[in-house]
Amino acid sequence: MGLPQNSLDEQQLQAGSQANGESNADCVPQGSDLKWWSKETIAIVTGSNKGLGYGIAKELAKQGVTVVLTARNEKRGLDAQKNLFNEGLTNVLFHQLDISHSESISKFSTWLNEKYGGLDILVNNAAILHVDTIRDYQAAKECLEINYFGTKRMIEAMLPLLKASPTGARIVNVSSEYGRLQWLTDESLKEHCSTLSTEDQIDALAQRFLKDVKEVTDGRMEKRGWAIEYPYYQVSKLCLNAYTRYLAAHLMDLSQGYKVFVNCLCPGIIQTDMTLQEEKLLPGGVAPDTMDEGVDTPVWLALHPIGGPTGLFFYKRKVIEF
């Protein structure tokens, strides 16, 4: 995975990223001039009752940020919060949230506004992965509905609640290596996807894909230029990446927009319930990346010093091509 020609200088991106001795993730700036957050800083992590989301929520809480842990299943979410409490992390709250339902997002937004008046950090981690043997329209629609459309609705609901401050707010979208353009099998489709610059264009691409799913009866989406492996997941993350670029540029054009930093990342392949369901991702049941490695980049982006990057795609803190 090569760095794009217009990538930021590595020293600039990693400024202040020395390890905190009490932290599992080597992602926390040192010094009062770099640490901009406090217990008053509010971070939302979607899909955080287990796996990567749980790890991100835990690390942010260890750094003193007030974290709202969310999950579709209330019992599992409360159990996750209890586990963190038992580790001494009492700055973690739980609220039920299902990003695939607008009503759930609306209820969450109302609660958040009433309790805290807004948020500073939004980490969009909630996602699903259908195993590659499941190829039908309903599976494709569900994957896009949660991984792209649901995440987009969550962002739209949170934007008015992002707190205005000199330090700025941060939106971190957990994406995937599979969302990169290189996995598409048609050059003209790659070119088209690389030029997506509006929300309508991205939505239209998602609908085009769903139309193709209906028409390709044998499930071989590469016939229409889509990815050979995990095409539903691939397109959902490709759309999320494109939306990240669009949103970063859109916010730059708005008043105070430069104070909202929006980035996406690939956390690597780590052992979670999601990856365990697909043997090809974990040959022999062993993940190539550790949980600490997966947590590192999203937390690094969430706590990045003021004036950090925006509109970029990261893997292990390095900018990679979309």
C-alpha cells in the first residue's frame, strides 16, 4: 500500500505521538501544549460493546475522556460498561443505539444533547460483514444500510451537536483495506469512483451496486466491475471512504468548518467476532494484527493535536491511497 504523492509529512502527522506509560496504545501526545482534551471532552464510539469498538472506548477512557459506549443490544452494552467500571474506568456511560434505525439515532441525539450539550469526538465503528458465501440482495442491502447509510445518518445527526471550540471536533470513520479502489475489477468503474465528490454521487453509486446485485443472479459481482471477494462489504466501505473525503471538503467550505477534522482508517485484521466468522480472514484462527495495533490509529486520530489532518485514509498512522 503506497503513500499518495500528496500525503502529509510523516513528522507532521506523528508529532506528539509518544507513548503514555499507562496506556496500551502508543497514540497519546505528551505535554500540555499537545493535550487538548479533559474529562469534559465527550467521545461517542458506536458498536463498542465488544471487539475493536470496545478497545477504542477503553483506551479513550484511560486517557481521561468521558466516553459514551453504544450498542444495539442493551444488555450487552451494560455488561461492557460494567466490565470497564470493574477496571476502574468510571468515566464510561452506556446508551442503546442502532444506527440502522433513524428513530434510535434521534433518541440518542436527544439524550446526548440534554445530558452533555453535544460531543467532541465521534468514532464510527459499528459495522457488519456478511461471509462471502452469503450473496443475495437482502444481505447486500443490510451491509450498505449499516456500514454506509447508517453511519452517514449518525454523522448527520451529530454534526449540529459537535461542540464549537478552538481545539476542534473529530470524526473518525473505521473503514477497511477492502474499501480501497484497487479491489474493483473494471478500470472505468475505478475511475468513476475516484472522482465521486458529492453526497448524491456516492448515494447513486450505492444504488447502482444494489441494482447490479439484483441483476447478477449467480452472485459473481466482478461481472459488473465490482470486487471478487466480499463485494457487499467492499462497496459499503468504499462509499464510506468517499463520504469521508466529501464531508471533509464540505466542512472546509463552511464557517468554522476547518475546526472539524474528518478521517477514515483501516485498523488491520484483528481477531473479533466479525473476522472469526470468515476463515479466509484468519487462516488458522490467528489474526495478523493485535487488538492494540487495531486500536492505535483510531485513538491517535481522535486525540490528534490541534490542526491535524482531514479528509485522509490511514493505516497504522500512515496515509494510504483510497
